Amino acid sequence: MENNQPTLDLNDLRILREIVSQCSQRGAFRAEEFTTIGNVYDKLTAFLEMSGSIKSDEPVGEDTTTIGQVPLTDDQDAPANLEGVSNHD
């Protein structure tokens, strides 16, 4: 019998942590969501540090061009379907 249960590993959690960091830098969260998101982010960071998956001084979100291994271009920073919104000044 096959085990088709979904799994998460430490790398998935590291990528999730990076996604939260990238989204916060890009303004994806409303002010009233900051506390909840920050609390989950802090728990995730503490868990990853405890597991040895990351170091406590490891920078997060300094490279805003990638999430995990997926490169992003300037054209992908903002949704293209918003009228009057441009990624370029």
C-alpha cells in the first residue's frame, strides 16, 4: 500500500520563511496582520534554528530577486493587470 500523505521538510519551511520575508518587503500584508504574521515567522525561525537548518545570524530577504530557487525579474514584482501601475519609474 502506497503512502500518499503530503509531507513537509526543513527545506520547505526555510522556503516558507523566505516567502514571508519577501512578501513583507513588498507590502503584501496589511498593518493589522503584522502581529499574527510576525508571531508565526518568529516561531518558524526559532524552530529552524533549533533544528540546525538555519543559523541565528543568517540573513533573510536580502536577495529580493529569488524565493527558494525561483528567480524573479523586475516585471514579476507587481501584478501586470493593475491599471496605472508600472514596475518602472
